Amino acid sequence: MLTITPTADLDIAATNGLEVFAVIDGKKVYLPEDAKYVMQDRRGLWFYSKRKPRPKEGDWTPNKTSISCRTEQGFVRALKTDTVLPWLETCQRTVRIVSDRSMGRRPAEA
């Protein structure tokens, strides 16, 4: 039996002081700390990667991880949206925010 574990969250950020997220289809998607880029493929599925991806053989490089979230019904599904832009134009950096009690919220260094 295949089990898919969630790699992202739509509701809450990590509590360790670093928020890593991307805005996909108007929703804030919280990602793991090592996610630096997000991109969409031709089918409309979203992925994240640690390094800047390059196109290879009609798709993004294989060093990517699919973004999967828990739905309202409790199922884990891959994040898929309608394709608005050509897939080569969907690569974007994640937003990294540090929450510090003394300094408040500020952008994290890359």
C-alpha cells in the first residue's frame, strides 16, 4: 500500500521561529525549511526544491519534491492547480520569515 506523507501545510507554520512559505493560487502554503524554490509542471502539480531548478527534457530537473497537503476531509493529496502561466514561468523563490520575540518578524537571510 502506498502512503503519501504531507510535505506542506495550508493552516499553520512551523513553531521553530522560521516560516517558509509560498503563495500558490492565492493561498499561503507553508513548506519545509529546506525549500528554496517552488514550481509547477505541465500537469498543474506543484513541487519544491533545495536548489534552483533547470528545465530538462521537457520538465524540471529531477531534484524536486512534490508538495502534498492534507485536505479538509483528512486525505493527503498532491497540490494541483489550474495552469495559468506556461510551466517555465512558474519557478519562484520561497518567502522566509524569522519570528523573534525581541525583534518581531523580519525577512531571513538566504
